[in-house]
Amino acid sequence: MLILSRKPGESIIIDGRITVRVMRLEGDVVKLGIDAPRDVPVHRQEVYEEIQRSNKEAVTDSHPPLPQLIVQPPPASPAAKK
Amino acid sequence: MNTETLLEPPTQTLDDRAIIHLPFGLLGFEQVKSYILLAAPNEKPFMWMQMMDAPRKSFLIVSPFLVMPEYQLDIPERDVEFLDLTEPTDALVFNICTLRGPGNATINLKAPLVINRYTLICKQVIPDNASQYALNHPLLVT
């Protein structure tokens, strides 16, 4: 792994098109600012991994018979009240 | 984008066999970019989202608003731009369900699929308020 030292306000550039800037330090939290083209998805790693796991758990080879969903009634909107 | 005005399941209309495109794929399935949505009358309101190409696996999806009427998602600005959404009503929202055995199913409310209803471009979005929703929210089924 490449390890670089940066101070708040300093950046690194990846592949000439993605900028990661250290915005500030707040205790043990580092705030990063990321500028990336919109075709580059950016995710927090732990969130990415849990959603990836969930998707892999959900994917199926078959279309089994489905249960009946008990639909929740929509909330009463102010406009609907008389 | 705040999608409060999306709280109307009847707007969730699509053809019975629409093909949607996911330029980023689903997380963990990044290489699969096209899916066909299969809506069978006897399976409503569920739909199957099936890979267009081999291995043709499927995901079960449903409108989150039928499960949690007050569901609200703050779509990050980057995703709003990517999906080319100008109005909240441009978006259709579905979430992936997992069947876990008889009477036991869950829905992932943390990572909705947002579809631009006009372009049929879709992205699995992680809303800014995702932390308030569960990855395995129980589905009430019979």
C-alpha cells in the first residue's frame, strides 16, 4: 500500500481525475473532500461491503412462489383530511 | 433531493417487462448492467429483476412505500445528477428483498434502487439518511 503524508488543506490526485483532499481533523476523525467524475462511484468501505453482502444474499437462481405482502396503509396526508 | 413527494405507490408504474440499465451495476454485481423487470399479476406488488445475460439470476424487489409508508430517502446530489432527475416524481424506487424461508422475508431499506422512469437508468443509491434504515427490515408476509 502506498502511504503518503498530507496536512489539512493538502490533496492527492489519482489518475489525473480524482482529487482527495484532507479538509480538516476533528479529534480522531479525518474529513475528506473527494472530487471524482460522476462515472466513478465513491462509497464508505463498510457501507459498501454490507450492501454488497446483502445483494449477494438476495440473489436467486429460481422464482419460488411468493408470500403475500401485508401492505401498510399510506399515512393520512393533510390534504386528505376534511 | 428530498423525495417526500414520492409517497404515492400508485405512481410506481412500469411496463410488465421493462428493461432497466444500471451503468454501475449493483454493489457486488458491478459487471451486470442490464436487467429485465418481470411483473406477474399473481405476484404483485413484488417484481423480479432478472439479469438479461447469463447467469440470469434474479432479485426480488418491491416498492418500499408499501412496506413503510413514511419511508423517505435523501438521494445524494451526485446521484440526482447521474440519474438526471429534475423532479422527485421522475424517480421510481424499489428495494431488494430476501426470502429467508416460510413467512420470513426482509427488505434492504438502506440501499434503494432508484430508476429514472423516462430513461430507465437505474442506480443502487445509498441515501444520505441511510443510517436510519435497516439492511434487513422484516417484511410482513403471510
